[in-house]
Amino acid sequence: MLALGAAIQILAHALRAWNPPFPLFVVTFWLASLGQAYQDTHGNTYVAGVKGAHRWLAFIHAMYMAGCLVGPFVSTAVASAGATSRWYLFYTVPLGIGVVNLALVLVAFRDSLRFKRAAPSGDETGPESSTDTSTDAAEASQRVSRNKGAMMLIKETVRLPSVWLLSTFFFFYLGAVLTASGWVVEYLVDVRKGSLSQMGYVPAGFNGGALLGRLLLAEPTHRFGARRMVFGYVLISIALQLVFWLVPNIIAASIAVSFIGFFTGPLFATVRNTRKTMGHGFRSLTRIAHDCRGSLLGRSSSRRISTRRPLRSSSSLPRWEALCSPSSLASSRPTPVSKSCSQS
């Protein structure tokens, strides 16, 4: 599934790089989001099961923000190049990264890439044919059992009030964070009258802060408890948002945005590491809420394709398409929910 997601993303970026018609350009965003959803879902599920998962989850999510950190530098150069800018060539960068990503996935998981043999034809007889038929029947039975187990898992999970409470929190949290980071340049240019060539780099401060936050705050969050630390991060972020709104200074606003990224960065990786308190089912539904991540709150609003505005990097696309992926469902039942949401 990781390889499939990587291949879908390559297709999306390849279609974008030659300035396609607008309807096809819109479709490529769906393809890129679907591929990213496959990779995010299975990548997070795989890493969440290894020893020291909180550290590795923080690392892979930090690498995600590292990609977001590079994006504004490329997109700002494209946006400020003038009316003749060939903005669509920006997508050759994620296209090349996508090819490297697919190659690395194929190498890393080469032992699990297996292609099943075709079913034997009717004229084949003998012990080997009978054995293959029995094996195929057993595998089909196992698939049916897994599908029934997945449906039971979802039914049990959706009955947990804590699942809906925390999923709603992350739905609004990610919608607010991604909307703010996506529109900060627009705000600083139109409201604070900043220069586009300079304000275009402000999202790099936000993404850089999130990168450092996911690397540096993972261990304190794990040691002192997720519930306590997340509550503190949210309060600090609200205070910084007020500074951004109320202080009429571009430098102060840019610094505030960077620290907002720092303190909100580790939140998603933290909730992904809740196996001991919520089980796999909680992480699956939380993932769905993340993929929806407030797109209806503003990220899905259409913006003009103009060389006056920075292009958004493909790493920040909405991922509600993960809902289309039945493989995003976890394969184990949720454990009883404790009264505390903090990690041990």
C-alpha cells in the first residue's frame, strides 16, 4: 500500500508539471491526496508498532515538516518571478522526490512485496493442484474473517465517547493550524502591507518551528504525560495567536507564528501514540478526523491561480480522501479506555 500511494502521487505530479487544463489540474489534487493518505495511514500504523514509537513517530512527522519547510522557498521564488512565471514547473520538484520515495519504499519493503500465483486452470490435476486450491480457499476465508473483524472494530470504536471528543478536537485543531499557515502570507501582505517577496518566507518559520517542536518536545511530552503537556501547548498557542492578531508589527507576527508552529507541532504525533489507552481503533478514527482536518473550515476555499501569490506545496494538501481507503482501518480491537488520556 505504501508503494501504491507513492505511485499515485507520482502520477499526480507528472500531470501537473506540464500545465494541464484546469479540470484535470483539479483532479490531480485528489490523486495526490489519495496517495498521501495511503502513505500516511500505513506509515503511521507501521511506526506506531515499533519499540520507542513516540520517538520514531516524532521523527517521521518532523520529516514531513522538513518538506513543508523547503516548500515556501521554492513557491515564493515562483510566485514573485513575474507574470511570465511558469509556475507549473514547481511540481517537477515533488515529482522527483516522489520517484525517490517510491524507490526507497520498494527497497525497504522488498521482502513483503509478493505477487500471488494465478489460480490453476481446470485441466491441472494432482496433489500440488489440490494443495494450491486448499490454500486459496483458506486465504479467502481469512479475508472474509478480517473484513468482519474490521466492521466489528469500527462499531465498537464509534461507541466510545472519548473517541469522538478527541477526534473533534483534532479536527478543529488541524483545520485551524493549516488554515492559519496557508493564509498567513495573504494576511501579512493585504492587511499588514508587507512585501510578498519577504512575507512569502514566513510559512517557513512556522514549518521550521513545527519541525523543531516535533523533535525536541516528543520526549518531555512522553515523560510528563500527554494530557498535561497538550493542555499547556494549546494555552501557549492561543496566547501566541492573540499576539499575532493584536500586535501591529510584522516582525512580532512572524515570530509568533514560528512559535505557534513549535508548540502545535508535536500534537498529532502524540495522539498517534495512544495505543495503551485507546487501541488501534481510536487511532484509525482520529486519522480520519485528521484527513478531514477542517477542510470545510477554509482550506478547501478556492484561491486564484496567480503568480502574485505563493503556490502551496503538495505536502499541505487536504487528505479527506483517506476516507475512501478501507485499508485505513486498523486490525485489532480497541482496549478499554482509561479515565486519563495521558501516556505512561
